[in-house]
Amino acid sequence: MTTRALVLIALVALGEASCRKHTTGVAACDDHLAARRACAEQLGGSLGEAQRREADRLERLWIEASGKSIADWKKKYAPKWCRAATEDARTAFPECRW
């Protein structure tokens, strides 16, 4: 697959992710979820499907934590956790654009 095709796939996935009804309310988390879903599209197959399911799982967890009004979750903890998740994913899947 060409670099151009991968970029187009990533842009489509990011567009789809940005149109989702639910967001975490934390920019770093929403960015991570969009990037993970784009990576899933790039990877394809069972590995890509596993990444898509992981994005869905993380989204549910982060929305739930946000909804529980855990003190300082959105401002203090979530950005750090989500940036760390992105760094971990960048290491695990260097072939994707993070």
C-alpha cells in the first residue's frame, strides 16, 4: 500500500472518529481514540480489529470515568493517562501515524 493510500485511510478514519456521538471531553483522549482507530484501519485484518475494539473499550472507560465526576479526572489525570496511552501505542505500533 502506498503512503498516499495510508494517509487517505487515516484521514477518513479521523473524520469518522470526529463524527462519533460520544467523546470523552478530554482532547488528549479524543485524539488518542481517533489515532488508534486510524491505526486499526492501517493495520487491517485481525490486528486492526483488535485495535478498533481496544479503542471502543477505552472510550467507554474514559466516558464512564468522566461521567462519574471523579475529582480532577478531566483536568489533571485524563490528559496524562491518554498521552501515556498514545506513547505506549506509538512504541507498540510504529507503523501507524500517532
